[in-house]
Amino acid sequence: MDWVKLFLNYTLSFFMWLVIARALISFFTQNPENVLLKMFFTITEPIYKLFQFLPCCRTFIIIVLIIIVRYIIVFYL
């Protein structure tokens, strides 16, 4: 059971850093032809589609929710 907790923790951590990287890269480049920007948008777009009903602050809310879920997994599973 411990490996499941580790796997979920690392997976959520990976997605959290991807969302943070997408936000940071979008500040610096707006070119839609940028390969790095396309990669981050392709990977993180399913996460953003879950929260498309929010008008603003999606990135912040996604990061906070991932941190809360990671906390619950690590300390309560």
C-alpha cells in the first residue's frame, strides 16, 4: 500500500510542477509556435478543462487543489 501512496504523491507533484511551468512560460512567450509552450499546453490542457467553468485564477486554484490532495494522500492514506 505504501507504493501506491508514493506513486500518487509523485504523480500529483509532477502535475503541479507542470502547471507552474506552464504559467511561468506563458508569461515569457506568447508565440503559439513555440515547441516548449506547445508541450506544456498539450500535457496540462486536460487539467485545465476540468476547471473551465472558472472565469479567472484557474492556475492558482489548480495548484492549491493539487497541494491539498497531496496532503490528504500523504497523511491520511
